[in-house]
Amino acid sequence: MKGSMSTDLGIITISPDVIAKYAGSVAVECFGIVGMAAVNMKDGLVKLLKRESLTHGIQIEISDENSITLNFHVIVAYGVNILSVSDNLMNNVKYKVEEFTGMTVDKINIFVEGVRVID
């Protein structure tokens, strides 16, 4: 479902792919996040996604009231506190996506799919 807002001049519609791409770019800027993960359900394999395909690691749901639910599948850096990294990710993404879209972020779910050593 697409997010729609009615203004005096007309209707603004935002595609979930746009929100996913923006949220993904914000997420990879956060400390401790190595990147987004693509999970192959058939094999149970986790793969680090390149910057061009960040949206595959994010699922977006937009309710009828224009509230957004984000599901992130991430790979974190080895040796970081996962709780701190997750809190930082949630706060940054919530603030920036709400500022970007004008819609409220209702829920952010983070699935840590792997740990990777950073060179």
C-alpha cells in the first residue's frame, strides 16, 4: 500500500520503495551496521547486500492511517553492543523517515542476521 496525504493543492503519494531506499541509506550510516542482509529462506543463507540493493533487506508496511512499520534485516559489526546499535538505528531512522515523509513511524523491527568483522 502506498502512503497518501491530501493537501490543498492535491494528493501526495509516496511509494514504499522510496521509503525503503531512504531508510536503508540512513541505516547503513549508523555506527555498528555493516549493511543490510538478504535472507534466503529456502537455504537459510544470509548474504550482505550491496549499496544498490539496500531495499531487499527492508520490508515496509503502511497502514490506512499513514503510519509506517519498518522491518530491517541487518548485519552488525563484530564486537559492538547490539542493543546500543539497535537503539541508535531505531532513533535515527524514526527521526529521519518522519522528517522526510511527514508520516509517523509506528514500529521498527530489527532482525540481526549476522555478524561481520570490519577490516
